[in-house]
Amino acid sequence: SGIGLSLSREIMRMHGGSISATSRPGERTVFRLRF
């Protein structure tokens, strides 16, 4: 859900990481987690 992604992003940021996402309509969404 949107709130889960927002919370996950904030936790990653607090630990020096990041989350990003790219999406192609009708195809796929890719999430990248950087620790």
C-alpha cells in the first residue's frame, strides 16, 4: 500500500539507504533498495 511504501522509505532513509521505483504501464514495476 502507499503508506507501507512511505514508511519503508523513511526507515531506509534513517539508516542511510534509499528505495526507488520505476514503472512501465502494462509491464512491470522495479523497486531498488540501496543499503
